[in-house]
Amino acid sequence: MANTYVLVHGAWHTGELLEPTAAALRANGHTVHCPTLAGNRLDDDCSRIGLQHAAASLVEFLETRNLSGVRLVGHSYGGMLLSQAADRVPQRIARLVYANAFVPLDGECLVDMVPPHYRALFDGIAAQNHGAVRLPYPIWREAFINDADAALAQACYDKLHAQPIGCFTEPVQLKQATAALQVGKSYLNCRQDTALPHSLPWHPRLSDRLGLFRYVECDGSHELLFTNPARFAAAIEEAGRD
Amino acid sequence: MANTYVLVHGAWHTGELLEPTAAALRANGHTVHCPTLAGNRLDDDCSRIGLQHAAASLVEFLETRNLSGVRLVGHSYGGMLLSQAADRVPQRIARLVYANAFVPLDGECLVDMVPPHYRALFDGIAAQNHGAVRLPYPIWREAFINDADAALAQACYDKLHAQPIGCFTEPVQLKQATAALQVGKSYLNCRQDTALPHSLPWHPRLSDRLGLFRYVECDGSHELLFTNPARFAAAIEEAGRD
Amino acid sequence: MANTYVLVHGAWHTGELLEPTAAALRANGHTVHCPTLAGNRLDDDCSRIGLQHAAASLVEFLETRNLSGVRLVGHSYGGMLLSQAADRVPQRIARLVYANAFVPLDGECLVDMVPPHYRALFDGIAAQNHGAVRLPYPIWREAFINDADAALAQACYDKLHAQPIGCFTEPVQLKQATAALQVGKSYLNCRQDTALPHSLPWHPRLSDRLGLFRYVECDGSHELLFTNPARFAAAIEEAGRD
């Protein structure tokens, strides 16, 4: 069964970084798009872009290409964009797949769901960098890409972009709860993902907000897209199929 | 070491559906029985059968065949029958294996251990069907057999029976806590089992009631008996051995 | 990258029992030491030895050999010794790896972190045996080495030593929190480890005390060092590398 996937990158990432994952899905016959959304494009002004701008760019992507029956997959921060875009154009979506992704309630922003010390960290970095947040390397290496060796961890870190703080602090505006949307919902959980600490975890804390959803898990860190894109793609397919 | 296993099916299931699992155990030299218990037999009157009737049919099965040294394995609702039967005939049992199964305290019924929305759902369906509960397909597909593709999910669903609501609402009557029984106890947990949500999980919430027990886990959904009976059998054997 | 590992055994164990794990690490080029620490040596007087004596013997081991850049790996009770020794000689340590190990706060002893019934059990056994604690076999077989068959469980049990109760009841004395130490920190969690019940788990309950740390997990019981030392070594290497 060939499906249409749109993969929505997380913070500091771009669509290009999801191409190895997309390639593995395409090898199984699927059509896969990996847009880079507003806020993560070259020359974006981090002091002016927020979540709504980014979500609008995703809706525009779906509408411009007139996509329908989409398996919309969001990684991490990408879950914010899934929820916002699905609220706008549910008729284009067959299934939402949250991959260690945020699932906001109406009026929540990303930093409402992270440990307080992350919020303080992001605010401090943004204040000194015109609204641009970069993740400190030690956090990246230990908590985000814990399944890589040091060389791969550094090489991947060098590919990351700055992220506008507004993507983290601007709330979603939902006409209805994501759980009430008449689309399929899945949650994909990489078991060794400690980007959120396991004491304040992705699953089931955030996944439960989806109401009835399909749960899929596999081994891997938050950055399985780098450390094993083929495994990430297989798990996405298991989560995204009918 | 050849052992005697009795596999106790869950709600909506029959002994026949456990035959592929039994075959894998038999291939390792074990004797395996898969009785279909009262409440899940053809032409059973769902308005009249409850947990005690079903448990009595399990005790009768053990006594009629004069089985002893039994590894008694219960799946899901089957855990209710394990606890009730073990309280009646502990001398026939070498070890209890709860496979994503309910572990009731004295006086509890199955729906005391599930999310409130499941209780309301079951009550509503039973009220309209003379006491017969069927599981809605979307719940089955997303939360019970999340590791299957759509075709297998549908094919397995078509094999399910109606379940008497009395099996869910009638309490166990235990002379002593299951933890105090002088038999071995194991809990087998399929990691992707979301028949109970991971926020109200099988393990350790219910397994802890066994006191000292052996923990075994493997990949799979609540319906691993359909999606990978060989893996299910291997895990049962690891849980059931001395 | 060849590193220097020091593997610190848990209660009832000796360095010799970690030799199969060490051999697997050495096969990858690492230098590995497995000292048997005070309290677990032949003819040790269990009524007189406590945690501080044991920790001092670890510090002495590091200093006598003038080791530096050490990957210090502690299993179970060994975590108490890691925290105490790292507080004394942080300059010798590159990374701490807690393998299903205790992570004490200043002033805590081991039994402050275990279920109350274990504390009562250990106290009772020690009172009758001049301060020597042995683990009852049923607990060992079901909760510690649940991934072994009965023969291996018994054979490994026969290799265990008595442990001085003072190693469990004497507190650590830390000049600074382990989280604040300027060394790498990792937590290795064997998924089926039920030496601590999953309702009062190793991770994230105790691992969170490390602050920023790397999380690594693998299949196995608390006694993976016996049941699959090669897998244990591979996980240690993933946790211990830069």
C-alpha cells in the first residue's frame, strides 16, 4: 500500500536532515515530502518568527501541492506544527504520527511541556542571541544523541540550525482538541529518548492527549533519524499505515 | 524439562485461538491444554454467565483431567480466572503466569482495574445486547493489535466472540491474597501492550500484587498470540519454567 | 579508542565474577580492572566493615596504581562506592557509569533507597549472622536473575559471598552532589532488572540524581553479568565512551 508521507522536522533541524529517513520510505513505494518550514530556513530572522508562522508554512505546503490522505509525521517540536496544521486542514490528513513529539493542548506552547531548567536555558540563550536558540553541545551529546559515538554526535551537531525562540513560546490555537479530530493518530516512541527526561516523559504523559491512538516503539535516541534512519523509517511506516 | 501448561484465554477469545502458541510450546516437549471456558463457548447465554461460572469451568477442567504441577498461564481477563482457580485448587498448580493479565484483590472485578471510560463503554454495549460485549473495531485495531497490519487486524477481529458482561463485573472471592499462595508467580509483559493505557499500566501496577514474582517481557502488543505466537510461546516458557 | 575501565562489583559479588565482562571489553582493546573491595574479600569480618571502609579500598586501588582518565563502572551497590570515591578523587575519573546502581544523596545509605521490606529482611538476617547478609535464594532466582534458567540461577548463587550489613547502613559523605562533579555520567539500565521493583525503580528515580547524564539500556536482568556478559560489556562500552 503506497501512501503519501509528509515528514515535519523538529527544532534545529531541516527537511534535508530527514532525507535518509525519506529514502527508506520511498524504497517501500511511498511518496515522501520533507519540507523545511519557516523558522528553520537559511536567513530566517529568529527574532521575528514564531510557531504560527511556522505552522502556516506547513499548511501552505499542503495546500500548494493540494495534498490529501497525508500521513503527517512530526518529530519533537514538529508535533506542535502537526497539531496546529491538523486543526486548520484536517480534511487533507489521513493520520497524524507524533514521533517523540509534543502534543499541545489548546493555548500551550512548547516550553509549557519541558522541565523548567530547559525553559530558563532557552530564554537565556535567546536573550543573548537576538531570539536565536542553539542547543549546548553537552546536552545534545548526552541527552539527545546518546546512541551515537562521539564523532557522529559532533558531525550531526554541526548540521543543526538556530531556532527562533518564538517557536517555543508562542501557543497553539486549536478549535478542537487533537483527540477529537477525525483522523488516525499514532505515537512513535524511541525507547532511549531522554531529550525529555524519563521522569517527565514523552509517553504516556503527552501521547495520552491523543485519545485513542496507536502506540509504536523502537530502540533509539531522540536523534534516531541520524543514528539509524532505516529503523526510524520502519517504525514510521508501522505507525503510519492504516 | 517437559512441563504441563494450561493456557487460559482472555475475553472475546477461545482456547482454539491459543493453539498456535500451544504448538510452539509442544515443539519444545511440553504438554499444553487450551480449554475454552464457560462464557466463551458457542451458544453460551451472555446474559447469564459471570466470572464465577467461568472460573468453575477452569477448576473443573483441572480436576476432571486430574492435572497437577500445572503452569497455569492467563492472558488478560484470564488472570481473573487464574486468581480465582488458584485460590480453589492451589495444590494442582506449580506456577501462575499472568500474561498482560489482571491480578485482582479479593472482592475486585475486572472493570475495577480499567479506565473509567472502558467501564462505561462495556456497560453501554452490554445493555443493548442482552449482556453481550463486543469490542469496537477501532479500539481493537489501535490499542489491542497495534503491531499488526490492517488485514491481519481485521482477520483476527473476525474470530472474536461476544463476552458476557458478568465476566467483567462479577468479583473474585479469594480466601487468601494471591501473593500469599505457595506457588511460583510470574508476570509476562508485552512492551507495546496498550490495551490498558501506559498511564494505568499492567506492570508494575497489577504485577506488584503478586508479591515476589518473576518478571519477563518481550516486544509485542496485547495480541502477540496472533501477531507472533512463537515469540509469545518463548516468553511464556521463560516465565513458566522453574 | 582504548580506554581504562575499573569495574566495581555489587553486593555479594567479587571482582572475579566480573572477569567475563572484562574479557569482552579487553577484546575491544580496553584496559580493565576488576578489584574485589573491602567487605567482599575472603575472611573479611562482616561485623566490622562498612561502606567507608569499602570506598577507601577503591580509592586506594586507584591511587596505588596511579590510574587516571578512568571509566569507573559500578554495579548495584557499587554505585555507592562510585559516588563516594568520585567525591574523593574526581581528578582520576573521566566518566562514571552506574549500571543498575544506587546513586546516593549526601548522607544516604543503600537501604534508604530500597523497599522497606528489604531493609527489614537484611536487618533480620544480619542480626542472626554477626553482621553478614546473604540474599535468600527465592529472591535471587525470581527478582535478581529472572533471565536465567534454574540451573544457571543456582550455579551463580553458589558463587556469592556474604555482605557486611554496614555496607548497606553506613551513609556516604559527599562534599558536593554527584550531579555537580565535572566528570561524565552515564546510567545503564537493564530493562528486566527487578532487583528493585519497577514501582520503585532504578531509572529514572535514581538516575535523575546525576543531573545531565547519558542513558543506555539493554535487555537483561540485574545479573546480566552472569547471563550475558558480552551484552553487558557492549552496553558498558556504549555508556562509557566519550
